[in-house]
Amino acid sequence: MNKPLRRVAPSIACFVAIRLLGLIALAVWAGARGKSAHTLLSARWDSLWYVRVIERGYDFKLRTADGRTLSDMAFFPLFPWLEKAFSTVFPLSPADAGLLVSAVASILAAAGIFFLVEGVYGARAALFTVALWAALPVGIVQSMAYSESLFTALAVWGVYFAVKERWTAAGLLALFAGLTRPVGLAVAAAVWVAVAQKAYTSGRWNNKALPGVVLAPLGFVAYFVWVGVRTDDLLGYLHVQNGWGNGFDGGVAFAGFIGDLLIHPPYITGVLLIAGVALLVWVYRRGFAKGYPLPLQVYTGLIVVLALCTSGFFGSKPRLLIPAFSVLMPAAAWLADRDRRRIVWTSILGVLIVGSALYGAFWLNGSGPP
């Protein structure tokens, strides 16, 4: 076993164990309610749209009761492409292939998080960051036939290679991230910032960075243009998103949502949501004080802004923040600094892990992540 693999192995084992606990909790909870955990993971909400893309191509539209038109062009193509490829190579349905894609991608994401955080805080804090990421309250999404795990894997490794000045690799990963989710532009921005920062500090432009700079936005741009051609509308993708009720409004709709919670009982929900947003902003700002790599800060900042400042179903915002793993780093560093002989700090993490497993089972058996 080589040295990098030895370093990351405990974090991968920890991640897998936490996610397995979440899946066991889901299976038990679903079974008690007469539901199928497999169906909850692979055949609801976005998962169904991805399968439709495979089976019909991009030509499916759904008319809602309130008059909106939902188009499958809102879903970027890399995840269904991989579902189709895996279901062709392996004896799997497209939905099960999606579960396999997410499983593999989530492990790769966890490995990337470890190596990136290790360079800032060391291996112990990196392990805690991976554990906290696995134990997110909405961490069950990492195990669903959704694109969050795939995007996070591409994003974290893209940022890692940008920080390491491996420009072409970073640009390619940003390209693929841009074919996975619209926030792939955040990865492209991280690559550009890394290149600009290097040019500024060295006082000269490095021609070897050019492929990364050019490649980084191409995934998103290609899909945006393709939708425009298909819809005979240059801004067709934006109109597709508007059909879903999604659009960047600077946080106006989200502020209105919080305001509504504050004036209707139980009022505490709105207060807690404000506290959560304030905490998110605080831990993000800590990244600058602690000297996080600038590409990582730019990437995280854009993920957070795009998650909080777009309209749409507000229950989706927690899962949209899953790729913003660096906001967990201050808590991970704090846990890593505690005396290893004091079991109380490990107990805190244990409570979070068990709570995540139970909440994920409850959430997916209820409203779930639309």
C-alpha cells in the first residue's frame, strides 16, 4: 500500500462506516413503514428524471397543476450518461447504475476532501472533516441516485489540482463538473483564480495554465448553448429553470421564506434558520482568517451564494450545500485539537453520526430531498 493510500485509508473507512449506518437506519425505518429503501434511494424525485433522460432523451415535459412546464433539460447530462454507461457494462438497471455511480463518486469525494484539508490542517483534522461531511443531516443524499456525490467528487479534485497547479487536470475536472450541475461554474472560477493568483505572485503568465483556463468553463457553456439551440432561444436554459421556479434573485425569495416563518408559529423555526445562515457565513469567513487556499474559498463562496440566493423549493437548499464541504473545516479542526484521551469529543461526533442516520431515515421516508 503506497503512502498516500495509507494516509487516506482511515478516512475512507470512516466515511464508508458512517454511510453504511445511515443505509441500515433507512432500511429498518422503511421496512417498519412497509416501504422499500431501495425505491427511496433510486426511484424518487430527480432520480426519475435522470432515468427518463436515458430512456427518452431530452424531450420530456411535465405540465403542473399551477400551469408551470417542467422540462428535463433542467438536468445536466453527465450523471445520466454515466448511468447509461454503467447499466450497459454491468447487469444493472439505469436507476441501480445511478446508485453505483453515487457510491463510487462519494468515496472519491471523501478521498479528495481528505487530501485537500490535510494540506491546510493536517491528517487528523482531514479525517474529522470527512467524518462530518459523511454525517451531514442530509448526508443520505450522498447514497442516492442523485448527482451531488458525483459533482462533489469532480469539484473537490478540481479544486485540489488547481491548488497544486496541475492546470490541465483541474480544467478537465471543472469541465466535467460543469456537465454535472450548473454550479460547475464555481469550479471553473476556482481554476481561474488559482491561475490568476499564480500569475500575480510570480509576476508572469504561465502558458502551461492556458489549457486549464480554456477547458474549465466548457462543460457548462456547451450544455447552455445546446439547450439554447434545442429551444431556439439563446437564453433557453434560464427559461427552463424558470419553469421549475428556479432563478437567481439575490436571496429575495429565501428572505421572504424566512420572514414568513418568523410571523407564523412555531416562530423558533425562522429564528433557527437565521442562526444557521449566520453560522454558515461565520465559518466561511473563518476560512480567510485561517488562510484557506483562495481557490477553495472562491469555490465555496459561490456554492453558498448560489444555494441561498436562488428561488425555488427551499427544502432543497440543505442538499445544495452538500458540496460546500470546507465550511466543516473549522469544526473539524476544533475536534482535532482536543485531547485524544478525552472521550467526550469523540462522543460529540458519535451523536452527530447517529443523529444523521436517524434523520436521514426519517427525512427520506417523509418529505425527502426534492
